[in-house]
Amino acid sequence: MRIAIVGAGNVGRALGGVWHRAGHEIVWNLRNPDDPKYADLPGEKRKTVGSGLTKSDVTVLAVPWSAIDDACAGIGENFGGILVDATNPINESFDGLDRRGAHSGAQYIKQLLPRARVVKAFNHTTASNMANADYPGGKVLSLVCANDEVAASVVRQLSDDLGFDTVVVRGLEHARQLEELAWLVITLAIKQGHGTDFAFSLLRR
């Protein structure tokens, strides 16, 4: 699968690294693709934001919330492909969520990119878990949230490739709960000192 990743921070790098090793083609969409700090990214294709997205099977939005407007502008309002929203709408004071008047960050992105097949995923566990999902107690839970069942199925496969226990949540309105869960993870990891090497799992009877 050809995957375009917009952004190369901790999340983008973690996702791209594992998917590259799994045999997927990674295309990095970056504000300044010639910056030497990106020289170690896996794969060979580095483009400016918005370039080559129509040739990709999936585009992953993995930028800080402060950059969301610029990133969406670069993608373009006519983009109609599968767009994975891996962002979290953390406010500037880092004390809560800022959805910019929308029900969720994902739905704000859908307002900016109305034709995109938006899927909320990869926002509610840590980048270290994306890079290495191996735990002795079981698999890490990964929730995939979308209105589009075909798009959700494609992203579910990418989630499985990361080694996660993937569950599809039908309805993009549930993106709000995924973002609240992410804020809980951030609170535990950073504000309460648990670090990033922990995860949630779904137990079944």
C-alpha cells in the first residue's frame, strides 16, 4: 500500500517506520522536505505537503494541532481520498482540548476537507506503542472511528500491521471520545509521570 504521511514528528516517524518494514511504500509530506533532519526517514520519497496525495492509497495527518489549518490548506479542500486523522486537539495552554467549535477535532478537519474520507485513528496511544506494540499481557487496543466502512476497513488493516488489537467504532461522531481518551493518556503519561510505556487493552469473555 502507498501511504502518504503528513508530518514527521514522533507519531509520524513511528507509524512510517513500522509500515515501511511491513512492506508499505511511504511518501513523506513535509513543509521543508530538503531539511537534513529528515534524512533518516525510512523510504526515499519526500515531498512538500499536498504533493502526490492522489497517488496514495491512504494519507495520514500526523501534525501538531497548532499546524492543522496550514496542513489542511496544503492538502487542499478538493482532496477526496482516505484521510487518517492521527492528531489530538490539545490547546495552547496544554490543559485541555480545543476543537475550534466543532464536536471533535476530526469533525473540524472534515469541515476543512469536506470531500475527504476521514478516519480517526492512531491518536489515543503513545508513539512508543506504535513503534513497538509488544506487551507480555496482551495486545494494545486500537480504535478506528469512521462513517465510511470501506475506509475504516483499510485503516484497520494498517492498525493490525502495527500489531494492535483493532476495533472499528462506527460513526465519526465517536471521534470525540477517542480524543478524550487521548487526553487521559497524555495526562497519565506526562502530567502524572507514568511515562509512555503503558497501554489499554480490551478484555473479552
